Amino acid sequence: MSSKSLIGTVNKKGQKIVDPEYLFNEAPRERFFMTGSEVVKEAIRRASVDISVSYPITPQSEAAALVGELWVEGYVGDYFRGENEFAVMSECAGASFGGARVFTTTSGPGTLRAYENFPMWVGSRLPIMINFMVRGVNSPLSIQPDTLEIGLVIDTGMLIWHAETAQEFYDYLLKGFLVAEEPDVHLPIAICIDGFFVSHTKDDVMITPIDMAIPPYDPYRSPVPCMDMEVPPVRMMRDPFVMKSNYISYATQASWQQETRAACERSRKHTVRLLGGLIEEDRSDAEILIVSSGTALAQGREAARILAKEGIRVGTVKIKTIRPFPTEEIRQATKNARLIFVPEFNVVGWMAREIKACIPDNHRVIAGPHVAGGMTLPPEVIVDEIKKVLAKNKEAIHG
């Protein structure tokens, strides 16, 4: 049965299943003051989730526990703790193979321990939602915010959205299920937030009514067979490609890799509709731009405000989705820029690399400033970096 036919009906918790467009754009909202972890609970309460599997690791442990409370209350179909992060992601895959809407969350070292599963989710076309509350993964040990792990999962093939605020986080969680589950997409989706900066900081969030929920997942709209009594798991490997020839194996792998990447690209039209675009521009006609995502962009926005008081005009470009990457949008937004600064909460500068790879004259990109391992990035640090580069350029001109 199509999930659309359920709109207007009531689920077992008494929530009315409503059209997502109505929920996002017309339904009344109430203001709450809550942490990012509490945002997870309220979004999943309205998401018609069938199963959530969890394993504790800072800073996402509280969010995972709050989802467990939803199971007790009857808002989530099933919930349990896995043996470790790798097991969690394997169990999520099993549930998704069986046609369930699946949500999980992890952080830092947990992401790396589970990593092998993410390309498998993609190759199996499993629309699992995972929340990365990103943190340091380096030695010496750090549990503080660091976006290195986003860079490590960029090319697994999953969709990746990076929320800046608790409000975006709430909206992305609900909207992400809908994009991931579109038949022409049907890929896992990572909703990322900067650990502690968003997960543990309280903020005003406008929440939709508790008695409304998005339609449940319809597994029979999937582009690949759902495992049921007619399609048992063994059928997936009934005739392994490697049993025929290496050539068939290679060709199959190559074509499927291309198809999953194409599915990621096809998600653009759905994402643009729900998020209002893949980027957000403010004074992007300026010669100096700050381009980044998440809370690094929030600090960049404040730096631009400080510089404006000193007569230096700086624009900002906020990147909402890492995959699909807004290549053409970035090209257009930065076409007039003479200098493009990319502040990041990681040491490697993966966002700067992404931007350099997609624009002409990429010598304009200044990779930084960077902080890592949980250090804060005060807007004054971005201001100083911009002034330092401007001073060097002035010296070179007069030199």
C-alpha cells in the first residue's frame, strides 16, 4: 500500500499522518528551548521510525538514550543497543533490508569502527538515516568538536547534509528521510552536526505539533527488491558475480558504483525543494567571501559583521549539503570573488579541497583558518586571517 494513502489516517500513538509539505510549510509551530540531543528526540517522535539501534559514545549518547525513551512511549517500533558500533550499523542494514525505516546515530571513533558498513549501505540502496555528531578522532584522545570525520565519509556514496543550528537539525532530520527514500535516490543519508556546539548547546527551536507525523516508509517503492517471504536474503547472492568471471564482477561493480553516484546526483531536485537550495548566500557579490558549512560558517558570519564595521565588505556562502556537493552553485556564488576564505574545524581542510576542485582560478581559495581537536574558532581569528592576507596582497602590489 502506498504511504500516500495513509495521509489523513491516525497511527497507533494517535498521531495524524500528514502531507510532509503541509507539516513543513503550513502546520503551526511552537517555540522550545532545547539541546541538539533533545531535537533528535522530537524529530524522531514525528518521523514514523520503525527501528533504531544504538551504542553509546560521546557526544551522541544522550540522543541515543532519548530515542530509547520514544520506544518506551510507543513512538518507535523497536529499539535496542548493539554490541559495538560495527554491529549497530550491520543490524541497521538488516532492518532496512527487511523494509524498515531506520535511524541511528554515532560519533568520532564510532564512525570509524562502523565505516565498512557505509559503502555497503550505499551499494545495497538502503535509505538508512544516520546522525553524525562529529568529534575528534585523533590521538591524544579528544571528545571535542572536530569535522574530520565528515571528510572521512565524503566518498562512501551516501548523502551528507551539514546542519548549522538546532533548528536546521530538526528540519533536516525530518526532511532527510523523504529525500533518501525517493525511488530515484534510495540511498543512506548522514545528517551531521558539530558535536557539543549543537548537540549540547540550548537554542530556540520551532517544533511542529506532537500529534502530527510524516508518512511511514513504503519499502515497495524501493528500486531494489525488499527482502520478504518471497525475496529471501539468500536470493541476493544466488548467483555471485565472482563465480562467473572477474570481467563480469568488475563490470557489475563499476556500473553499480556509477548508478549509486548518479542516484546521489538525482537527489538534488528533491533537496532543493525541501531545503530551499543547496547553499545560502549573503552579499556574495563581494570581492572577499567566507565559504563553509556548519558552525564554522556561523563564526564566519560574525567575522563578516566585525569587518563591516571597519569598512571591509565581506560576503558569506553557507554550504548545506556536502553530498551532493553544490558545484555549480559554488561556481556562480564565487565568480566575482577575489579571495575566498574557508574556515574549518579540522586540520586537513577537506572543505577547502572540495571548493578548490570545483571553481576556476582556485588560487583564490585560502584554506583556513583551521582549528582542530576541540579548539574554538573565535570570529576574531577569521578577521585576523583576512586582514593578514589583505596586508600581504597590498605589499605584493606595491612591491
